[in-house]
Amino acid sequence: MALSPLLPFAVALLSVTYVEGQVPGFGKCPTVNVQQNFDLSQYLGLWHEVEKFPFVIEGAGTCITANYTLKPDGHVRVENAEKVNGQMNVAVGDAYIPDPKEAAKLAVRFNGAPYGAYWVLKTDYKTYTLIWSCSEVLGLGNVQFMWILAREHEIDPALKADLHKLATGYGIDVSHMTTTDQSGCAN
């Protein structure tokens, strides 16, 4: 019996997906528009995770936050925190803007891993942000991540629906979004 020529691709895609993300797809990454005139200084600070594509390294924690602070070298310190079994777990990463002409297309990494895309599709800086990332795998598929973060523990359902509609318009399947438990979380 002959092996399917797609078997190596499927194994590679599942491997990358297991390690890095949960939303694989076939074909190239969708074409998206990012926030125009992105202002990093307004973006800095504490954000609460409202929704996300499932993400292995975040686990099943609650009270998930991301705090962005500017470092002296112009990079951004990324501090992600989540509560698991009553304990706060923190992961610290590094982000930067590779091309100032496209400031909303940041690159981020944790634990010395290669930098990955962190694209701000839309934000008002004061209420919400929609972040997306997509990596192509072997030219045949992709692995996507998406987060909705807010300055408060939750956002208006109509705003969340608008962000879903925006993502869907780009061909991003928002049915994979899961809600983050922010109940009982202190600021």
C-alpha cells in the first residue's frame, strides 16, 4: 500500500499544531489588514484576555492577562500571567516592531523560541484589541492564533460580535474562539 503524498505534511502540521497552536488550516494564511497608524505607546499596559483560539502553553488557566512595557532598547517586555489552581504563573517574552512602516506587525517570542507574528488587526487602545498570527507550514497549510484582549475583564457583546465579523471577513474561522474565565479576578 502506497503512502499518501500528504502524509508528511499532515504529520508536520499536527506536530506544529500540538506544540504551538490549535487552529490548523490548509492553504496560505488569509490576507488581513492591520491597524493603521499604530501607536505603541498607547498600546502599552495591562490587557485582560477575553477570548482566544485554544493555545497549548496557556493551559486551562483563568484571569489571563498580558502586560506590555517598553524596555530601554525599544523592545517591549511581554508579561503574560494566568491563574492555575490558585497560583499565578507568569511567562516573560520579548516583542519588537521589525518594520516601523508597518508598526502594527510586531514580532514576539518566549523562552528563546524564534520570533512569531503578533499583528494588531484593530484596537482603540482604551477598550479592546484584536490580535492575530498566522504561520505557513510547508507551503501547504497554516497555523493561526487569535486573541481578543480588553482593558477591563470583559467587553460589550456587540463589540465582540463586530470583532468576530471583521475576522470572518478576512476568512478567519472564529468558531474556534473560546472564552477566557475572568470571573473573580482582581485588577
